[in-house]
Amino acid sequence: MGPFGAPPEKGVYHDDPHHTRRHLAARMRKEKHYSNYRVSALIDEYIHSARNREILRDKLVDDLSYDELAGKYGLSYDRVKTIVREGREEVFANY
């Protein structure tokens, strides 16, 4: 038994603070099954910043590394990772 009482029943995650993150990660794993055309369309639909759209498209469709993206856009490595992470969450949150 953990510090928060008995563990939840198998399959019940309503009290699990990581449920949302776990659920989102499962959805994001499905992104590899989308065509590049569909990913581009989702990016255009959900990302409002033109720069962030280009960064996300370069990462998800063209598979550029974070270092390549940082150099191309003149941003730090950490900032590019944040933009890509937040963009993925936004784009794939509904799928």
C-alpha cells in the first residue's frame, strides 16, 4: 500500500494525477500512423503562430533534429523543444 491509501482498481485512473499525461502520450503514439499530409493539415488547423507552425512541420513532417531547428530559427534548443512539445499536445489533443 502506498502513501495515498490503497491503489485504485485495475483500469480506474480517475484519482491518478498522471492520467491526463498518460492518456495524451497514448494518443501521441498514434501520430506515426498519420500521413504527412494529415499532420500538416492538423498543424495548420490548430497552431496559430506562423513560426511555430513551421517549426512543428519541420520536426514532425521533415524530421529535422532539435539542433537543426534551433539553428534554422535562431532559437535555443530548449525553446524549440518546448514549442514542439506544446504544439504536439495542441495538435493531437483531440485525436
